[in-house]
Amino acid sequence: MRGQCTYTLGELARICGVEVEGDPCTLIEGVGTLEGAEPGEITFLTNPLYRAQLGHTRATAVILKKQDREATDLPCLITDNPHGCYARVAQKLFPEVRPQPGIHGTAEIHPEARISPLASIGAQAVIEAGALIDDGVVVGAGGYVGERVHLAQDVFLYPRVTLYAGVTLGPRTLVHSGVVIGADGFGMAWQEGRWLKIPQVGSVRIGADVEIGANTTIDRGAIEDTVIEEGVKLDNLIQIAHNCRIGAHTVIAGCTGISGSSRIGARCRIGGGVGIVGHVEICDGVTVSGFSLITKSITQPGVYTSAIPSQPHREWLHTLAHLRGLPEWAERIRRLEMAQVQHDH
Amino acid sequence: MRGQCTYTLGELARICGVEVEGDPCTLIEGVGTLEGAEPGEITFLTNPLYRAQLGHTRATAVILKKQDREATDLPCLITDNPHGCYARVAQKLFPEVRPQPGIHGTAEIHPEARISPLASIGAQAVIEAGALIDDGVVVGAGGYVGERVHLAQDVFLYPRVTLYAGVTLGPRTLVHSGVVIGADGFGMAWQEGRWLKIPQVGSVRIGADVEIGANTTIDRGAIEDTVIEEGVKLDNLIQIAHNCRIGAHTVIAGCTGISGSSRIGARCRIGGGVGIVGHVEICDGVTVSGFSLITKSITQPGVYTSAIPSQPHREWLHTLAHLRGLPEWAERIRRLEMAQVQHDH
Amino acid sequence: MRGQCTYTLGELARICGVEVEGDPCTLIEGVGTLEGAEPGEITFLTNPLYRAQLGHTRATAVILKKQDREATDLPCLITDNPHGCYARVAQKLFPEVRPQPGIHGTAEIHPEARISPLASIGAQAVIEAGALIDDGVVVGAGGYVGERVHLAQDVFLYPRVTLYAGVTLGPRTLVHSGVVIGADGFGMAWQEGRWLKIPQVGSVRIGADVEIGANTTIDRGAIEDTVIEEGVKLDNLIQIAHNCRIGAHTVIAGCTGISGSSRIGARCRIGGGVGIVGHVEICDGVTVSGFSLITKSITQPGVYTSAIPSQPHREWLHTLAHLRGLPEWAERIRRLEMAQVQHDH
């Protein structure tokens, strides 16, 4: 994939603070996978499983670890963290493009909103009273920015993001299309045969450098705020319920749901399709495997799992039948043990 | 959290039909949690686990049960249902704010739509031909109201709700942003190596006092309608497939999916991340635990579960290995029993 | 349900290439279920379980298999594939309605977009530079069509679809409201205590005759493209991560998530609420049961499952306790076997 910019390998090495081997004047114009790269592109090797592919890549240069250096004659960037180095290189070759500052003629801006002249407000966006939009912010087409929302410097909202009243986003936070932040938490009380709505009067506070994937939802707090700390990365179609707190630099993969008032620590890694029940606390540094369920607090870092891989359907039916039969099998083992004890006497 | 209104404790007691203890002239200006409340705010105690926190709350008054009365000297509202009472109090202190009636200049209204002069249509909303919008309805910014949609009195659509043609919503129903109601059900027939689309010609009928969470989807019926009865509360990111019927006052938590033609009874409580297969019937008063799967009809009220809590990964791998080995273990138990029988003879 | 058109049974038989029995001049004006049909409507029988209902249907005609012919005196369409025949009949009686070509006055079109005069662009849609929109395309109200997007002939976007830059859709592909295609994949690298964003420079290519359900998300590729092949049908609230490839005519039910770089074969049937981990390959013709997890590649067609049906909660707790106890039970079986061996010697 051809980038928007061109660098020499030496310049990239300097930017990333890594070693270069081979001609530092090699021109790098894009990025590619080991298999798909075209001449002029740089590729990377993180997983030794793919080392064999190095032999026939058409890439012009490779980012890799010292121990993989001998596997290729191509010019290289040598680093302990090829993935991180690749991220920096790709950021340079494909710099983020921000629209020009200014307010599109079709956007609807409340007279009591305050918008930096260095912000960009897209077509058909709606900005409500009391919103505060800082320098460098982008509100994509059709974005909805509710009353008293604060978007800090360089926040980027892709088209069709919805922010309810009072929500705040920290600097450089990036929100993808279809995201809804600040909708009412799922709070109600049962009284006289029906549910009474409990007004959700807290808000949502989101830190700096957060990224939120498409169609993810984050509910406002019942009384106090829902909080997403700095550097958190949320994938698509995630549900964060009211009064959750997600710790700094935690990543959560798609389709995961976190119930109300749960607190996830910092630098956790939560897989996709995970469920976390309400009112639990998960300490820093926990990994939850995809498709697993967390039902109580976790106080030790580590990996936690309850996911079951599929089997051919017929085998699975047997496993299930035995699972259902476990109480009976246990009873039969007990009887065998009793018989043995009697026999031994 | 400071409210928009102020009441005396005595007024709140009267509104809620509960007893007051302590000075009925105490001014209540907001709500707070036991831990976070500020002076002037009222808090509540439902779970006796938190009774110890009563001692050092900074709240000015508390809603609690008679049996918890002795745990505090603060003025109190005494009730069997503190949660319900709190809901009423919070509704009074934070009354729902509705925009002024009128049609925003940027909304696009088909000339054959009928809109009450007491309704409010937000910026950039689109209302199609034949839509019927009653008194007190709010269509938020960017809402899409398809042909022949009927929005009954006081329906509230937050920004960016999409209602396909023919959908009807009952009085006071509240729909959050990103919701899509009436998209085609997932209906197709396999013929000659490809899928033929089956036109989805039913619609969606939603009762009174329903609430629908952000980015939830409810599909239109294949032939007859999909039906959500009155008082149902749906959380975020729920999928309701074509021709489902959800009974009155049932609540469903986030990320749950219900397959086509299933019928859920009244006053059920369906947890988050639940799956319900198609064409089943669940009777009234059933609770499904979060992350569980329902594969057949349920005819008895009660709680149903298939969720497995996580273990440390290494332990879980052992459990899984044993689970896979169950058929073999069963065989070994049988052999032991046979040996014992032979031995006894 | 009354259709928009009327046909004789004979005309429908000819269109579908099936046999008619009974009066071919019978007028058919709509469709109904066996139970709910009104006179003038045609119904169908696929499942022999419902054969008894044939006796008291009020329908005017029935689509069924030869072997069910004797169960009714009504005029019939006889076919091996009643479901497919019903699809064709319903398509005739309820022809898709497309809006008139033309660009709505409130749509915002970049001067460098190329839009066929035979396309229809709805109210408040936004079309960016370099977009290419072919004949017969419909962009619903509030749709967002990013830079360089290509919409091939007769693509239909319901209201509020978001297509990021560079996405391409094949002919006749139909996309429901709230869908987001081309948002950034979930790619980042850990470096010095924080996550670096990896620019997602691939795109999304979607084939012909694809249908995508409401609020589904399909991420753009990290380097190469995410690909959805022709005839794929995706239900609502599905997450397709970056660099996935979904083979032709595969169907995926709602709430399923597919992690990055996985490849699903052609003509697969993936149930609802399924999880598929990253970097696996699933061959053609695989069925994955709803609520199951795929953790490794599948090379044989067939049905794969790991879903556990719910039990009454109390029974389930017993099953769970025994599941947790499996390592201990295994140990006890081993001890019994040892004792027996010793005894036999």
C-alpha cells in the first residue's frame, strides 16, 4: 500500500530510535505484508512462524528483531519491538489527514456553543448549547454534540457520532461512527407491577488518547459518572454500562459487555465477546480470554478463561450428555469407593 | 448531584406515599450515593451490606427500610421499597426536560406527514409521507421517521433514531440514539446455489412506556408483526429478530440476541449476553441468567442458567481437558463397575 | 398481508417454474402464515409439523411439496422447495420500491463526486470527493459516503449508513441503517507503557448481492483489504474485524463477532452469538451452531458446536460444581483402578 509520504530507511531509523542495516538511503514509499508487499514498501516480522516468508517477500526493507537478521539480505530496521516500530513507520508514511478548520454551512450550531476557530465541524453536524470545542477538534458529518459537552484539543469524531449532554472527551481521543456516549444507564425500580425509570443524572468522562470503535455504546452514570481513563482502546459493538470505570491503557475487543458499576484495572486486556457482571473489581494487568465470563472480582493479575472451543456437533452432544450426567457419575464413583472400602475390611 | 428542583423531605414523603422521620422541612436539592453524597442531597440504602456506610455519609437524608432506621440519625423516608421511592424522588428532582414544540428549520418534512403542533422535531430530522406524530412527541436531531410511522403521545426519540416504514410506537415510549427499528428480518431461501431474499412485509408494533437502549435493533416481521408489549425495557446493543413477541414489563439486559419468532412472556428478566434460539416460547416470570443460552421452550417460571464463570487459565485448561475426556472417564467407571460385579459373584 | 400487486396462481406458477394444481385463474393478492392468512392470500408449508394447520387455514392457495398435496383441497403450487418458491412469489407481490432518481436538495455533494443521474440521493446525505455512484443506486436519508467510495449499480443504502473512505460495494448490495463499513481495525502496538495506533491503510471490498443487517460493523484492513464476497448475508449487530474474508453465499446470524484476519469459506452457515478467533481458516460448507466458539481452523465441512443449553439454576449449579471437581473425580477413578489392579494380582 503506497503511503502519502516517502522517507529513507535512515530517516525512519532515526524517527523510531532503532538501528538500520543495509543502505540507509533506501527509499520507503509504503507498507506491505510479507506476502503482499510491492517493491518500495517496508514490511515487518514479529512472529518467527512467518520467517520462511522472508525469503520470497518482494518488500524493499524489513523491520525485525536482531535474531531474525540472518534470514534476509534486505535492508532492515533492527528493534526489539518490530510491531511498535512498524506502528511508528506507518504513522509517518500515512499521516492522519484532518479537514481544514471551519464550520460547514449546513451544520447547526447553537449560539451558546463555543467552538474554537481551529476546530472543524462537518456537514449537518448539530452542536447544542454550552458545548465547548477546543482547538484542532474534528466533528465529522452528522455528528451530534449535546449540551455542555466538552471536546478537548484534537478530539476526532468520525461521522455520525452521538454525544449526549454533559459528556467530556480528553485530548486526541478518537471516536468512530455510530458510537453513542452518554445514553441513559439501564436503571429502573420495580414498583406496583411496573418498572419506574430512575433518572440517570451522572455523565461520562473519557480521558486522553482513548479510541472507541464503531457502534460501541457507553452509558451515563446513574448518579456519579462513568469513567474511561486515558489510553483505553475499545473495539466495535462494546457495551459499557453505567458507572463502570475502565483503567488506563486497558484494551477491550469487540462485542464485549460490561455490566453496571464494574471497575476494570489499568493495562488489562479483555478479549472479544466477553461478559463481565456488575459490581466487580478487576485489578491491574488482568487478561480475560475471549468469550469468557467474569462473575466475581479478580485480585491477582493473570489470564482468566471460561471459553469452550467447538467440537464436531456429534462429539459435542456426547460431551454435553456426559456433562449433564456428572452428578450420576459422581454417585457411581462414590459407590465404587464404598464397595472397595468394605472389601478391604 | 444537584437537581433542577428543590423539595422538602415532607413534600417528597407525600409524593411517594411513604413515612418521614426527622424534620419534614429538611430541604432536598439533589441525590447522591451513600459514599459520594454532598450536604443537601438525599441518598438511599437497599442492600444491608452497605449499612456500615450510613455512619459516615455526608447526605442530608436517607431513604431506607424500617429495619435499617436505627443505623442512622439522619432524617429519613421509610419505605418497604427504597429503590422505588428513590426513583420517584429522583424523577421529581430531575424532571425530564423536553424541547419546545415546533419544527426545526433544517428538518425535512414530507407534505403528507401529519405532525401535531405540540410535537418537537429536531434539527435535520427527516419525516416521510404518511407519518403521524402526536402531541408531545420529541424527534431528536437527525431522527429518521419512515413512511406511515405512528408515534403516539409523548414518545421521545433521542438523536439519530431510525424508524423504517410502518413502525408504530406507543405513548411515552423512549428510544435512545442509534436504535434501528423495522429493518428487514433475516429471511432468505436457498435456491439453485444462492440465497433468495424473502420480502419482509410485516412491521414492528411497540407498546406504551417502553424504553429501548442505544444501538439496539428490532427487525420487522416476515409476514406478521414483531411485537414489543407495554412497559418492556431493553438495554443497549440488543438484537430482536423478526416476529418475536416480548411480553409486558419484561426487561432485557445488553448484548442479548433473540432469534426469530420467539415469544418471551410478561415480567421476565433476561440477563446480558444471553442467546435465545428461534421459535421458542418462554412463559411469564422467567429469569435467564446473563451469558446463558435458551434452546427450548420454558413452561415453568424460575431461573435458568448455562453460564460458566472464568477460572485462572491454567486451571481452566485442566477442566477443559477433563471435559473432553468425559466419555473416556465414563467408560472407565463402567469397567470398574463390571469388575466389581464379577468380583462379587 | 395485502401486496402491492395481484397475480393469478397460474402466472405465479409460470414465474416460479413450478406446477399448479387447482384453478390457475385464482387471484392472489397477498401472503399470509398458515394461521393468519386472509382470503386472497397465499401461504406455504415447509415443515411437516405444521401440516395439521393446513386444514383450517383461511388462505386461498398454498405452496407445498408433492407429498403434502393430499392434506388440503386448496389450489396449490407444487414444488420441491416451497420456501424458495414463496420467496419468488413474495418478491412479485411486494416488489421493492425505489425512490425516484435525483439528488435531494438538502444532500451535501462534493463537487468532485460523480453521481449517475439515475441514482437517488436522499435528504441530508453527504457524499465526499471522489465518490463514484452508479445507475440505480439509492443512498438513503442521512447516509455518509466517504471519499473514493464506489457504489456499483443498484446498491441500496437504507437511511444513516456510514461508509468510510475507499470502501467499495458490488451491484445490488443492500445495507441497512446504522451499518458502519470501513472504520479502523483494532490495531495497535504496545510500546513504552502505552498503545501506539497502527494506521489502518487497507479498505473494505464488498461483492455483489450482499445484504448487511442493521448496526453491523465491518472494519477496514490494516494493510490489505477486508473482503466480503458475493451473495453473503449478514444479520444485525455483527462485528467483522480487519482483514477477514467471508466467502461467497455464506450467511451469518446476529451478534456474531469474527476476529481479525480470519477466513470463512463459501456457503457456510454461522449461527448467532458465535465467536471466531483471529487468524483461523474455515473451509467451505461449514455450519457453526449459534453461541459456539471457534478457536482453530476447520478443514472438514460439517456442524461444529460448543454451546450449552440452560438448565434450572439449581441443577446448573450442581453441574458446575461437578465440572470444577472433574480433576478430583479423575484422580479418584485412577485410584480405584490402581486398587483393582493390585487386587487382581
